[in-house]
Amino acid sequence: MSIVRVLTLRADNTLCIEPIPAIESLRYNKKHIGKMPLPANQEIVLDGIEGNAMELSVEIDPKSAREVCLYVLRSPGKEEYTTISFYRQGIMNVIRSGRNYKQDAIVIDSSRSSLCSDVSARPPEVAPFELPDGETLSIRIFIDKSVIEVFVKDRQCVALRIYPERNDSIGVSLRSQGQDATLISLGAWQMKNIYEL
């Protein structure tokens, strides 16, 4: 139910988490969006970037935004969507050296992923993630019908099952909350079915 992950130890003794490189052999029909502003509190729908079996490679400079969101498997009227958010020092408390700190986090929220009446509600998947000041946010997102996997700077990974009901829940959009941010680049690929190779 998930992509094979390659785990290695970096020189600083932190864990590197990457999808297996062979996954890139399934890519086709690449689309690219270059640098563009993400004005505060405005959702930007990415025309032509869509699919329910795809990979997204996104680099964002969050600047001072408290939250940057990607909405995937989004229906045109936003009746269904799944939110992938980066929160800057906003949701997780960590104790270091006896002091309480707010920590960055990556979150997948499936609360609006499905209109189906028999899909059970569940809390968001939340994982701690630290983005040093001045670094950009690099995210690889793999969507495979009912599975979403998110790799963040090869330092964190979160995954979730979702069950969209609508056939047109395939769109992608971006939003920066509170302050402006900048999309540095976005690559999108459709992904082949491994069983049909």
C-alpha cells in the first residue's frame, strides 16, 4: 500500500527518507510551472495540473506565511479535496532543554476528501518537521487513487488513505495563509500502472 522507501543515515546522524528511485520510470506526460507569487489568503487553482495517479514535485519559499497548503484530488467546485499543509511553528509543542517550543509540522487532512456517506471520519496525519530559516520547502507527493504519500525534503514522510466519490476530484491548487509565499517550481507527472508494464 505504499512506495518502497530508501532509508539512509546522513553525516549529521539524521535519517534520510526517499522513495525508491525506480519509481521515476513510471512517469510520463510531464507538466511544469515556474516561479510565481502565492498572494496571502488566495487559493490558486493550477490549470492543466490534474490526475488521480500522479507525482508532484513542489518547491515553495514559505517566507513568513504561517501555513502553506496544497489541495489535491480537488473537485472543480471544491466539494471534495485533500489538504497537505506545512505549518510554521504552529501546532506541535516540543520540550528542549526544559523549555517549550513550537515546532513546524507537515499535515495531511482528509476531512473533506470524500462525499461518501459510509467513509469514516479520521483525524489528520501530523508529523513533526523542521524547516530552518532561509530554506525552501521541497515536497514530493504521490497520488495513487486512494493513497497519498508525501515526502518532505527527504526528512519526513506521511501517508494516508482517502476515498473521493466524484470522478472529477482530480484538481490541484495552492494557498498561502496569513502572508505571501512564492512557488519556486512545480513538476507534475502522470504515473503508469505498474501492473500494465
